[in-house]
Amino acid sequence: MNKAPRQTLTAPIRRIRFAYVALFFCAWTSLIAVRLGWLQVVRHSDFVHRAALQQQRTFEVAPRRGMLYDRNLRELAVTVQVDSVYAVPSELGDNRASAAEILAEIVHADPRDNFTSQQQMLARFNASKNFAWVARKVDPGIVDRLRELNLKGVYFQKEFKRFYPNNDLAAQVLGYVGTDDIGLGGLERQFDEDMHGEPGHMLTALDAKRHVLGSEENQPMPGENLVLSIDANIQYMAERALDAQVEKVKALHGTVVVQDPHTGQVLALAVSPRFNPNDQKHMDSSVLTNLAVSDVYEPGSTFKLVTYSAAIDAAGVQPTDIVDCQGGAMTMYGRTLHDDRSDHFGRVTVQYALEHSSDVGAAKMALKLGNLKFYDYMRAFGFGDRSGIELPSETRGLLRNPRKWGATSILSMAIGQEVGVTPVQLVTMVSTIANGGVYMPPHVLLQSTDEMKGDPRLKPAAFRPSNGLPATLPDGAHRVITEMTSAKMRMMMQGIVTEGTGRQAALNGYSSGGKTGTAQKIDPATHTYSHTKLVASFAGFAPVSNPAISVAVVIDTPTAGSEVQHYGGAASAPVFAEVAQQVLEYLGVPHDQPLKTKKELTVAAKTEEAGDAPSENTADLNAMFDDVNSLPADDPLRAPQSNAAPAEVAAIEKPVAVTQKAPANGKTSGILDMLPAKVVAAFHGGDGTGSAAPDASAQTMPQKAAPAVEAKEKGAVVVDAGLRVPVPSFEGSGLRGVVERADSAGLRVQAVGSGLAREQVPAAGTMVPAGTEIVVRFSR
């Protein structure tokens, strides 16, 4: 009998179970996929960063800062490698406080250095887990002591440190660099971006126990090197002479600028007192400012060089012309301008008025020009505008537009009041007169280069005095006065040294020319002049016939000695003499005058006049202070003074014009003193014995025989043919000698060419009417 088939009841159950299992695995797989996507896609960068923190460390590798060289490639600022100390706080663990205490005992040597104190160090340890500085750029001895401790979590890193081999030499020019290699002053600040370079990076791999497995470094790009126009030897000479004088007269500070008049390159820029950029922890913030470019003062009588140059160049004034100084006082629009109380000049030559710093004489020169033309010459000489020198925080000075002048402002500006200048502007003005009348913008930078010392492509640029201007003038150069005006001014400025107020600026074996200045400082609170605080200055050049250097000296607030010793002729002129003498001999400039013995120098020193005295102060100071508001926003005179600037430096310190004492009774000018007694007597109607005195009052300079000259239209001149004089022989003489001898003979000179006199018309010995113009051809 066949049995019925058995029914299977498990098949549906198995299919359902399989479906459940498959669904579970699909869900599980989906969750894993989502999780992996979350970790590997969404959180990828986060985990990479966390892994990098655990497995490797990245350091920024500082670039080597560019070098600073003088023109002879002597290092002025270099970069050396030193050790810095850092800690990893996470590795210090709970020992952070004790580690900070131990480390501070070693590295915290200066109580004023809060960065390395225990409290500050512990605060940095608690603020970070992976990195905290212990001390930056420490001495090798301290590093050795820390290495001996072998503290866990304390490491060392090489860093670059700025070092100045000459300590405080040219400190205000070079500036200094902060701990983070950021320029904070001088050229270091001005060219910080170029000198800093591009940083690199170093990647270090670590194992689980924080051991270094290897590193990979991206090399940094070093900064550019700068070659300066400064000569370190000349800079040292200027600083030494300036420091000695500042100490001698107990001055607040002083400035000396030495410049090449033919190129505008600054050979030395000295400020006293200075600071040591290697010792930043003990810097005095009051001496960080570069006074040569950032602060102004009233130039006083040194500004008369601008007045006389403009009058000779534009108003037809001649050094031999007569100016009436009116007994030392003149009144205009209710204001009376006085010479020094001991000076009561009458009718004197223009040259004599400048030599003895007559305020009345200078004012009359300015009146011949008028406001607009006088202002144009002041601007052409570079006043009232930035010079463009490669130093930070340069001010343009103070020079108001003629529309803002008062009725008598032209009198004040003629004698150096109501105008504010910088020492760099002053020396550049003198260089303009010295080089033949062309304004050359001042510069302190010669070149920027990637080459280092030792590279044959980088060559020194030793200074050699030139005989003329460069063939291609730089941007900003322009003619201010003619070559003839320049020659006449150089002759007159030499007279200031030989016969006038600047006798203490005389050199041994070299001729020199310049101008003294003494001024009372202005109290910025009361807008009045101080009766006790003076600024003494002197600006000049040497030698006169072919100037090799120009020098400006400014001594602020001398206090030691008598009042006379605070004047420009006594306080600043000797510094010029010392610096110029040493620099000219260092450069090997040939002597143009006979050398004097020590005995002769001693006798000459005893006969020198003390100098000049401050002029009467009647300038419109309120208008001058108001002019500060029109300065650019970035001008240091207008911008708030930083903490680095001293309070007294922030004030506008004004010098005032200077005047000189009249000569002794009957004393003739320097030119007449050099003539034979018979010639002088002939001009004055004497007997040839030298005893005859001119028919003039004691207040009037003795006059030479003046020809009767009548000016006609179109520049024609008619002279009196009744008075005839012999034409001197000028052959072999320089321009100054020719002008002096022609002036003594009552003749005029038209110079052609340069060098020494070779030909003349009319010939020597010819009898010609007084006032005749002699044509003299010069050649080298």
C-alpha cells in the first residue's frame, strides 16, 4: 500500500530566517560604511591634524637677515646663530611648576627681564600643551648649564641673532632688531621687508615615545644685503669729536653730518649720545631718535647763506657792493631789527656784513629779492620738503607759504627765524654752494645686493673726492645758483673763517669756509624763546677751491662755561675743525695752504674771536607752531611721539640768528691786510707808512677807492675815465685770488672756464679806468 508523501513545514521558516540575517548584515554593513565615510571623509582633515600633532612637529626656520656693510665692505650688522630654549608642557606633566623654578634660576639673570621670570614661564607652560618658550637667544654658557640638567620636555632650537660688531657705531643710522627679528629703528626698520627674507619650514617625525625619527627641511631664503655710503672710519672720527665736545660743554645732545658735496652721499651721520643695539635690555629710550632727520630747529645765522646766495644770484648783488647797516638797527612796519648790541655797522661791503653776521645786512639782502623769489630759493635749496634720504621718520621741516607770512616775516627768515630745518637739510644746502650750485639729494644707501662679502661680484666703493658733478645727475638734482654765484659765496664763506665769526673752524694746511649760528630754543608750551637754552651750529666745507667734504655740526643746549662759549663759533666750529682736518688727511686730500707749526697754531688760537651771539627774537612763533598742523599726517613733528622718543626731543627746538662783534678801531678787512702798506695807503690817501686812517667813523668799514660807476639801460656800465689804475697780473691764481686782487684794485672780473688763470684782457700793467671789467680765462 502506497503511503502519502510527507509534508515539509521548515522551508518557509528558513527563508524568513535568512531574510532576517541578510537584513541584519546589510544594516551592519551600512553602519560600517557610514562610519568609515564619516571618519575618512568628513573627519579626515581633523584626524590628519591630530596625527600630525602626535607623530610630527613643524618648525618655522627663520631666514638669515641681510648684512649691513659700510662702503668699504666693513660689517656694520651681521647675523649669527645662537640657541633658544623651549619646552613641551605636555611632557612636563605635573612638574611644570618645579621645572619653571629650576629653569628660571638659570636663565633669569636680569631682574628687568620679565620674560624669563618664573611666573611668566609657568604661565606659558599652563597656556599651551605642545610648545612654550623658556628663553630666546641665550648665551652659550647658559645653554651648557641647561644641557647638563637634561630635563625631560626641554629642548633647544637654533635661531638667528642680530649682532653689531662695532657696538654703538652709527647706532641711530643702523637702528636695531627685536627678538622676533623685526627691525625697530633706522635702516633695520626702513628696509625690514627686504632684509628679513622668506622663512622656511622643518618637519620632524616622532615615534610613540617622542623620539625623533627624521626630519625634512624647506630651506629659507636669506634677506638682501645693504651697502651704505657711510665710511666706518669717518663715522668714528665724527662720533669721537662730537662725544668729546658734548661732554666738554655738557650739552643735551649733538649731531654731526659729513657729506660728499658732489654726489650727496652721507659719509658719516653721528648723534650723541648713542645706544648699544647689542644690549637692548639696557637701552635708554631717550636716545633712540635720529635727530639728524626727525627733529627741526631754527637755523639762525647759518640760514643767511641762503639769503646771500639768492641775493647774489637773482638780485645782482656783488660781494664788493656797499650795504648800509644803519648803525645796527632798522625799522619796518613798526618792528625794529637789531644787530648784536656790540655791533653798530654803518656802510660796509656785502662780504663784510656776512663775515660779521649782520642781521640788518641780511634783511636788506632779502628785501632785494621779495617774498616770492626768496621763498622759491629756499625751496630750491631743499627746505620745507623731505630730502628723500633712506632713513625712517624724516620730517620736511617748517617753511610757510608766502601767503601765510606776516608783514615782517621776510626779515625773520632772512636771519634764520620762523623756519625749521634738519641737520641733513642744512649740510645739503652747504653742499649745494660748495659743488657749484647744484642741489644733490642726500643718500645713505649705495646698493642692495644678494652677494656677500668675499663674492668677487661685490666690490668696495672707497670714497675718493671728485672734481666735479657726475655725468648723469640723479633724480631730484637741480641747479639752484650759478657757478659764478657759488664761487663768490665760497670766497665769502672763507672770509667768515679767516676774518669773521668762524675763526675756530680754521684748518692746518687746508682752506675752509662756513657759517656760524647761535639760536635760542623755543619753549613749545609758551611759544616764547628761552633766554638760557641755546643751539649752537656751524656748517661749512673744505678745501675752498675744490671742496671734498661738507660738514654740519649742531650742539643742543650747551651749559658748561660762560655764555660766550655756548655760541656757534665756540661750541660747534671746533668740532668742524677737528672732523674736517682728520677726514681730509685720512682721504689724502692735497694741502692747499702752508702747514703751520704748533707755535703758530697756539698764537692763532689766542687771537680767535669767541663767536657770535643770539639775535633779538621777534619772530612770529605762533604762526610757526600753527604751521605744524599743515604737515603730512606721517611727519614726526605732527605725529604723536612714541615712547622711544624723549620729551625734550619732541619739542621744536629753535636756534636763532647770530651776529658778530665789530673789528677793533680802524681794523681793515682781511683782503686789505694782505696788501702791501703802500698800496693800502694809496687807496686811502696815506703816505705809505701805514699810519693813514680812512676818513670814516669807527662804525664803518674802511673803504677802498670806489670808482664812479653809472649803470645804464640793458646792462651797460659807464665808468669814470679820470681815475686810472694798473691791471694786476692774475696768471697762475685761482678764482678767489683773482677776485680779491681785482677787488682791491677797484676792478671787476668776468671769469671764463675753471682752474687757474691763464690769460687776461687787458694785459697786466695796462692803465684802465677804475671799475673796468677784466676778462680772465681759467683752465686746468
